Amino acid sequence: MSDPTHVHEEPETPEEISRRTFMAQVTVIAGTIVGLGVAIPVLAGLVPTKDVLDAGKPKWYPLNADEFAQFQKTATDPMKITFRKTVVDGYLMNTTDEYVWGVRMTPDQEAQFKADRPDLFQVPSGEVKYEVPVTYENIGIALFSPICPHLGCRFNWNKGAQQFLCPCHGSTYTKFGKHMAGPANRGLDPLPFKDTSGIAQVTWVNYDQTVADRVIVSYT
Amino acid sequence: MLNWIEERTGGISALKNFLTEDVPGGASYWYVFGSATLIALVIQIITGIFLTFYYAPSADTAWESTKFIYDHVAGGPFLLSMHFWGASAMIALMTMHLLQVMIWGAYKRPREIMWVIGVILFLLTLVLGLTGYLLPWDLNAYAASQVSIKIAGDIPIVGPAQANFLQDGLQMGTLTINRFFGIHVWLIPITLLALVGLHLAVFRHNGAAGPPADETPRKFGRFYPDQIFMDTVASLVTFAVIVALAMWLPAPLLAKADPTNSAFVPSPAWYFFPLFGLLNLLPGNMFSIGSFPVSGELIGTAVVPAVFVGILLLLPWIDRNRKRALNQRPYFVGFTFLSVIAVLGLGWYGAASVQAHIAASPGGQTPVRGYGAPPPGAEQAAAGGTTTTSNPVALGQAVFSQNCASCHSANGGGVPNLAPPLDNNPFVTGDPAKVIAVVDNGLHGQTVMGKSFSAQMPPWKGQLTPSQIAQVISFIRGSWSNHASVVTEAQVKAVK
């Protein structure tokens, strides 16, 4: 509690006013410097860095050799082929089991495949850049990402109906991934495949969902 | 002793001053919601600090440490559930407090600043609810937070930056958990506490507003003991309700977040049901302004909430009527009443939409801990039991999930427009011979229960053995809410 009898009395001389103004200004400036000095680096540090927003470089993952051999020999229906994938999540490195849908085809079916999926045989135009081109020319197989291009659910192969069917919203696709029915805007997404000295490998690509164009979001 | 303290701190006279505060018009149970909210906040802070002693925010540990709290911490499930229900209590009490202040006209001059701080406190509490929802990192946490981040990211202009700030990466992951943890545990609580202090300081400055009348009340009550007693009763009731909910309905924990399970249908916290209902009610594409398309999503997630919050924040300046008596401001009271009805209606509609979505989803909704989870030990029993069972229903479940669940969904709910539900379907529980015929030979273009479905049911004869067909039909006839008889292999073979 302040004592009302004791009051600061200072002369209202120009010097005194100037002195007080100066000290008030210094206080404000010093406070601003300290405040900004803390705020700027803190806020800048919260902006996601290029490292975490990096789409990554394409990586080649070897497919499960036994499954791929079986696929090449006997598969008449599309088949899940598994592989082991390493994903960087911030400061964590996770190893997860992933799979692709392998479709094996006869030369006749290959012609059908080309007719059904012109999108997989054209060089993409515009801003879409494929760092690893998908080349299905004359290899007799196709590898599809198991992620539905509609909203990212995982679809299944319905053997009876001979079509891929997404359980979430009912999009259906032919054996060659051509979009048949349901809300999806494009056919199944291809994954780059290569076979170097007998080791079958795949690159995992995350594509943008919903949109009609095939846009690469990241490689993981 | 008291004098000694008073001389050195001034605390005793400050306390007396605080306790002898006038309550215009006398103490009332209408005034308890603010202090009850404060009690809920204190419970949240204490239980929240407790949880940080065990919880570890990272994609590898968030769910695991939460489950650890359920399994290996003395009183862990109870305190965690108190934190879960305390959040609901806080939001419910705050809403009551807000409505009471609105109807009493207590936001009017000179209490505008106090009102604005109160509205900001309400919004910060909603952000606490939203960020806390992610931390257990279970299926619901993951899917619901993905929706929240998408909504934040779809707002024009500031959206992408907001989403980047929240997500910190191209996908939700361990860095997102760290962000939400920092926001939930440090940023918002500290801001909230500072603003609560300011809210109370301004309240002491202005004093209580008193009843909604325009003449000065003749009667004055005292804060202590009259109002304090009522506040205590309300606090005790609040505490008892939170404890009862925590004991009888422990917070559910679902299976760990799984980015590959995009079929999971997230359920928002109940206090976001009105927003969810609004979103479900609006059509996808509404109209365009120039070349800019305005979607129902944008209206529901950005425009309507922004207008709502804007009206709340500016209420003291929008409603410039100085009168506080209810009969002097019929439009305001009527409008408030209609708004409450609208919010409740949307909430009810939102809850119904969530239920409908969950009923049509392929599963993952059964918690592993908390309310609705199987009793401890059931997991092992189920895992050990299925391998040796000869029960046709249990065997049929495996056949079903491999072959049928992708269309008819794991809970038998089917997929709208695509494949009919099997649960509660009189055909399925009717004549076994007819069911066998459909499974054997397939079906297409039939109207089932008054609706048409586009997918083709393939003929399973030849793909499944008669015994597998018998098992799966036994399963669908005896699962979910179906209670029809099992079907034998002989019956399957008898149907041509």
C-alpha cells in the first residue's frame, strides 16, 4: 500500500522530461529486442524444415524372392508380393512389411493391358515428373500400388467377379487396373519395377489421392 | 501469527476483501458454472501432470506408454479416465457458463473485456480437447487428427501453413505427436492459466453482474459464506460426476494407430458432433464465387465456425441494447434460444452420422482397453481358442474375413449401394437352402431389403469346399444380431 503523504516530486524541467523520455524509450526498445530475440528463433524453429518436407529419393526394394518366383511361374490371378520397406519418420527409422499387387499376363492379355491403360504407356506431360519411369513394355507383368487412388483404402482382388474392389467406397477396377465403377477418378497406380541380375525390385511411390492426374507426393 | 503474516504480505486483508465481496441480488446456483469450470480445470491440470510422468510422446512410445498406464500403473486407468471425462466436464460447464452470461446480459458494459477473454478461454479449451485427442495414438486418434489437420489445411490462404505447423512433415508421424504434445501440455495450458487469471482479475474489478434486471437490486448477498457454499456444492457434484464416469465408463483405447488402415471411421469427441453434423448436412459443391469453388466442406469447417466465433467475440458490440431485463430484449433471447436448438439438433444429427459411418465400416472399433474392451485375459483365450476349435461358427469367421468381409464388411453391415448387409437380414436368417443357393451360384441385380446393390456376388461353389460354405453360412447366421441355426455340410451338398 502506498503512502499518500509521500509523493515523488520531480522538477518538470526540459532536461528532466527529456531524461525520462529517454529512459522510457530505452525500456521499450530493450523489451522489444529481448522479445523479438526470443520470438523469432522460436517461431522460425517451428516451421517444418526442408528435411521433413522432403519427398525423398526413389529407393529400390527387393521383392520377396520366393513369392516373386511363384508369381512368375503360376499366378493366373493378381497376387500380393511382399517386401520389406524402411520408412524414416522424423527421428525414427521404421521397418515395415509392405506388399504390391502383381499382375502376370499372357501376350494376348498384354495387348489388352495396353489398350486398357494408355495412361501407363504415355510419357507424362506437364509438371508431373517421374524420377523413375514406369516401363511395362513387353515384360509381361504389372505391379500396382495396393492403395486405392480414391481415398487411400486398401483394395482386394475379388476372384469370383475377376476385379479389384475397394471395400471403403466401392470403386472397382479390372485386372489391369482400369477404373470400372465407383467414385475413384483414375485407374490403379503403377509402381516402378526392375529386375537386375535376377533380383526383382520395386520402388514405392505415394501418389496424391482423389485427383484425376497421377501426381507423385513422395517416395518412402 | 495472523498479524505477523498480514504485516509481511498483506495477504489476510486481501483474503478478507475477497471473501466479503458483495453478490448483488443474493447468492444463486445460477452463478456456480464459472467456479465449477475452474474446478474441472484444476482436475485436468493435476491428472494431466500425473499422466506426463508415464506418457512418452513419439510414434514408437505414445500408444505403448498409454497402454502401460492402463496395465501397470496403480490407479492409472482411473486417473487417465478422469482426464478424459474432465475434458468433457470442462467443456459442458463452460458452455453452461457462457449461456448463463449471455441470457443474463452480463457481457454488457463494463464487462466486455471479461466476456472476450471468456470466449478465448472457451476456444483454447476446444484446442486442448482436439490436441489431447491425438496423444494416445490409437486408430481413432490418428484418423480423427488426420481429419482435423486436413480441415485446418483446406482453409483458404492460411491453410497450408497451418497444416504444416501442425503436422511437421508430409505425413502424420512422430513429429506430429511431439507438436501436439507441446501444444497440449505447454503452450495452451500456460496461455489458458494466464487468461484465467486475467478473467478473474477483471471480474474482481467489475464485481458480479447480478440478476438480469435494470434496477439496482435491493438485496445483496455475501460471497462468503453464501456463494462459496453453493460453489462448493457444484464443485463437489462436478467432481462426483467425473469420478463416477471415470469408474464406470473408463476411457477407451483402440488398437495402435495404423496408417495403412484407412478404412477406419474416426469418431470425433462429442463436443464436435454439431460441426460434424453440419459437415454431413452440406452438399459437396455448393456454388462458385468467380472461378473459386465454394464447397460444403469450406462452409462447414471454415465459414460457419468463423461467423459463429466472430459473433461471440463481438457480441457486446453487436448487441448494443443497454437493457438487461429479459423482457426488454426478446429478439436476443429468442435468437439465443434458437441457436441452442440448432446446435443441439446438429449435434444429434452428427452423432447419428457417426453411428451410421461406423456401422458401415470394416472394423477396428472395438477398444483394447477401457469401456467396451473385452475383459483382461480374453485376448489370450481367443488367440488360443481359434486354432483348435471345431465350432463351425468360429471356423466360418476365418472364411468370412478372407472372402466376404471386403464387400459385406467385417461387422456384416455391407457397403451402401454396393453389397447388402448380412446383419439383420431376414433372408440370411431364413431358409438355409436359399442362402446356400446364393453362396453357391452367386447373385446379381437382385433388390435386397428394398435397395439395389451394384456389386456382383460371385459363385463360390468350386472356390470354397462344401464344409467351408457350411461354416461361413453358420457364421453369418449366428453373428452380430443374427441368431439362426447352423448349417451342416450335408445341407450344403443337398442343395443343387
